[in-house]
Amino acid sequence: MIDIKKVGIIGAGQMGSGIAQVCVQAGYAVILFDQSAQAVADAFERINKGITRSVEKELIPAEAGDTARTLLTPAASASDLADCDLIIEAATENEEIKKTIFKTVAEHLKPEAILASNTSSISITRLAAASDRPGKFIGLHFMNPVPVMKLVEIIRGIATDTETYEAAVRFAGSLGKITANSQDYPAFIVNRVLIPMINEAIYTLYEGVGTVEAIDTAMKLGANHPMGPLELGDFIGLDTVLAIMNVLYDGLSDSKYRPCPLLVKYVEAGWLGRKTGRGFYDYRGDKPVPTR
């Protein structure tokens, strides 16, 4: 049985920060690595605020919050991940970047360490083949925001061994998450359904069927969605939405997955949603307002 005690996380963005937070709150020692020292510093600030919120909401005792903060350590280089039992990659949704990460860290890891990717759409089998341990490679797709969302999709590559899979299920359960198993097909389960819906909402805007406000209001009140699809796209990041649509389009060769030209234009403009201040809404004022 694989005993996971120390977790390395590669990527200090929103997802990496969230994964780190739930891990330390569950009692795991965590080493956070990113090529950008500023990204790590920003992540530590987000994680500290997140732990404080968990304490204020009485999700964890104050003592547990204090302990969680002591379990988080920054990594100066990939070599600092050497004694980690599980390494979770949470970098940008780009296959070549992820493959480069796995090749780079391989020489520093102990042979029994498990490698996991938080990819939301890319083939686990292909990513595993780029690593030095396909049998100990698995997909652990956390949902955003990680501290709030209960689901973790678990995706086995063709070469993933049973011991790795079972360890991944136990690990996710220890974080208080519920797991759903997905076969290794483009975008897995959640994003295979969700992202084309957002893309279709963008087509609905592109074709003039409704305004931004009308589309989001219709889906919130007509389908009881907590967030409209355009607002959700902004929250996820329109670059990520486009990347996943491209994975679906390329991987399944079906025209229904063609990214909407308007989505492409927004990404080309750098209007990626909340993280850049503009997407289908402009977030730079006191209240978000539609940009179209």
C-alpha cells in the first residue's frame, strides 16, 4: 500500500493554491513549486486567507488552521520535491508545458513517487508516456474553487497500475472529496458536458440570439444554474475554455466542438475573464458590466 504523507504541487496559480490549501488542512506536508517566486508568494497569501476563511466558517478548528500553515513550504527548485510521495502538476492547460514539467522533475523524484496531473482535458495516457513512470501516473482533476467543490475526477491512463489508482482514491477521500471515475477521453466527464455548453452560449451571443445579460439570466432562472454560462466562462478563464474546446475538437473530430469565433477573438484580445479584468464582463469597476 502506498503511504502518502508529503505532497508536492507544481504550479502556484489558482488551482495549485486551492489544492495546497485542502492538502495542508487535511494534515499533509506540502511543498509548493513554481518557476515564478512571485507566484509562490501570491499563492501563500491566498492559502493563508483561505485557511482563515475555513476557520471563520468553523470548517476547521483554529488550532488546525495554525497547524495547516506550518505544513506549507515553498520550493526553491524541482530538487526540493525529492522526498514527496505524491506530486500534483497544476500548471496551465497546455500539453507541451505539462510534458516538459514531467520530464524536468523526473530525475529528482524517488522511484515510488506517484505523479498526478490536474489537467481538465488532456489525455492522461499521453502525459504519462512523457514521464518516466507511466504505471505511477494518474489524473486528479480538482474542481475550481478547490476548497469549496467536493468533486475530484480520477482518470486512469492505459498504463496506470491498480495500486496507483487505489492510492489516488484514498488520497482524494482523505481530503473530504467525492471521486468520480472517468475514462481517458478528451475533457473527461465534467468538461465534456460543461465547456461545450459555455461555447454554445458564446455562439448564442455571437449570433445575436440574446445579450450577455439575457443569456446569463435565462440560464440562471430558466435552468436554475447558480452562475450564467458567460459569467462562468469568465470565472474559469476564457483561455482555458478555448484550450479545452480545442482538445475536444482535435480529439473527437466533430464539428459540434468547433470553438466559437467570438471566443477566439476574446482570447486574442487578452480578455480572459476575471483574472485579466475583462471578458464577457468588465470587472474593473464596482460592479461587473457586460462588454458587449
